Amino acid sequence: MSATGLTLTVVGGGSSYTPELIDGVLLRRDRLPITSIRLVDPDLARLDIIGKLSTRMVQRAGGGIDVSWGDDLTAAIIGSDFVVSQFRVGGQAARHRDELMGRDFGIIGQETVGVGGFAKALRTVPVALRVARTIDELAPGAVLLNFTNPAGLVTEALRRFVPDVTTVGLCNVPWNIRTEVAEALGVPFAELTLDYVGLNHLSWVRGFRVGDADRTNDVLEGLHAQLGKQAVAEDEPDWDSDAIRVMRAIPNYYLLYYYETQTMLRHQSCHPTRASEVMAIEAKLFSMYADPALDHKPAELMERGGAYYSDSAAELMADIHGDTGAIHIVNTRNNGAVPGLDDDFVVEVPARITAQGAQALPTPAMRPDMDALVRTVKDFELLTIRAAVEGDVEAAHLALLTNPLGPDASDVTKVWRRLVEDNKDFLESFSDVVALVGGVADV
């Protein structure tokens, strides 16, 4: 990695998130000397809007960064120092179908967990591997930051099948938790450390320290008090104080789908899909982005979700470039950090960041309840990866059966047929199966 003149390539550069990323890069120019940003995306109409906005943002910050965009992945990757992956195969329309499929079968259809996460993984893994192999060939020294969901599962596939590419999986949730708790305690963000363990969107914060002081009880009691004051019926499901007392930890928001499944099913039954909400938000955002007078990240982008994505992604790149040894919570190879889990499992834990990527830090073993859920979901991930890479229908069936949020055994083949039909344009590993949809009972 060169000392100056870094090149950043963003795969999925037409995403509504991109201005967030550009903003994070511009705020760290003293530590992250990027002089070229390449945006690549098959949606050229969206990409042109994002490219022009990104250029205006750079100009407002004083220039010095060349912004280019197009749909040629090879040209974008050549010579890159960092590659950020944030693409969505099939767009929000595919996400909408995933959510509806879950509702039709009475199960969770969210984009990263349950049948929705499974469908998204099958669409995504082959493309993610193609991106990584292009990096391996054309930019072998580049670091790949994977923000593409389901982030943990995709990172697992990348590290197993393209191991020579330095890959770090990224999620904004740990950063959000740390930010919110630091604000609640009134302490600087940098002084707060988290005892954080699990998988992406399946994790717990077991402890909090400020310097040498253990503040775990303060945080948990503060959360109990906050939850106790909340209205019983809020529009968005949340934890209650009894749940936190039972878990004796702060759970990742996405654990609501596992621990409060019936609540989440009731919520999805009487609300529009999140995909439809995002499509409306993005329509508004892109209308704003297209305004030639706009030269900054608009506040309305917070409605899209992914808060603090720019901070987590840009700070991670800066610390890799600076070989700082800072601690970030990321998705990386376990290497014995979490006792009892296989070394080659990708986990979401605190890791030391250097120019070589992320090295997971040793952490106490998980309690049996956490360990059991993590192992089950990891088995689901590995079956899903096998299905996505090999076009293995049996592995796909077993993945659905293994997923704690999956269908009943009697519905597995029905869900699979529906999934294939809904995604026939995107399941490149299952081309033979797609050709048989509607004519064969056991696809």
C-alpha cells in the first residue's frame, strides 16, 4: 500500500449510502490520503447522480481527489488500495419479494436473517466471490472491506474461497452501540471498550469499560430504567427491561428476531415491508442528490439506516493505512479468539487493526445459551455458502431447515420453490434448477 495517493474503489457506488462514505473519507484526509475514488455500479443512471454529487462534495472540501464512475468492474479494481463492497443484487425489489415470501409462509422475511437473509445470500455470494477474485488478480495488495449483507456470511465465503485477499467484514451496529453508550455515560468514544462477541447481526455486549473502570452495571441499570419508562406499545419493537435482566447483556437489535419472534411477526403483519419504505426514502434522496446545488451529505440520509457507516468504514481504512494497532469490532477469522469455536469461523469481535488487516483478540468463552445459537446460525451460514457456491439443492434445503427462523420441515420444499421462482434472474449457481421451475416437484 503506497504512502500517498491511495485509490478507493466502491463496488455498488450507485448506492444511496455512498455520500455517507464520501463524507467519512473527506473528514479523515489527514490520515487517509485518498486521491482517487472510483465508483462502479451497473445502474448507470443512479451512478451518474452519485458520481456528480461526490464530485461536488470533494470540491467543497478543497478538491484533490479525482472521482470517476462507470460499470466496468475490471477497470475500477485495477491498482486499488481499498475496495468497499456495498452492492445489492436485485435491488430493493428483490428485498421486497423476500419480505413478502416470509409473510406468506408466516416466518421472518428480513433482509439479513431468516428466509430473506438466505435468499439474499444465494443472490450475493457468487457475485461477491467474483469481485474478490478480480481483486486477487488485478489489485493483489488491496484490502477488501465488505459491507454487503448478509455481511458475516458473505465475509465467511470470501475468506474461505478467496483467502489471499485481505478481507474485513464491516457493520455499523457495533459502532452505533459504542457511540450511544459513550454519550449516555458522558465519556469520550475512544475511552469506552466493549466486551463484544458473536456473529454479524447475532451478537451481545457482555461488558463495558472506561479506562480501567468496569461500567457494565451502570450501563445495564441505565438501560433498564430507560426501557421501563418507554410506552408499552411503540410502533417499533424493542427490548423490555425483563429481557435485558434475563440476558445480562445488551443484545444486538437483530436478536429481536430470534428472542421475540412472535412480536416481530405481528409487527411485520401490519406494516409495509422495509424495502417499500426504503424505496420511498431513496426516491426522495435521489431527488435531492440530483440537485446541482447540493454539495454535502443531507441530514435526510439518516432515514435510510446505516447510521455511522461513514465513521466505521473510513476510520477502519485510516487505521489500516496507518498500521495503528487500534481496536475495531469487525467480522474476521476467529483464530482461537472465541474459545470452543473453530479457528476458521468468521466471528464479529474486537480485533487489532494493522496494515495486514484484522486480528481477532482473545475473549472469554460464550455462555452456553449464546454458544448454542451462534453454532446453529454458523451451521446455517456454511450450508448456505455451500448451496450458493455449488448450486447444491440439498444444502439449500438443509440450510432452511437449520435456520432457527426458517420454515417448518413440511414447508421447506415449498419455500424453496417460491424462492427459486422469485429469484430466477439472479440464482446463477442454480441455472439448471431455475430452468425446471414449475415442472419438477423436488427442485
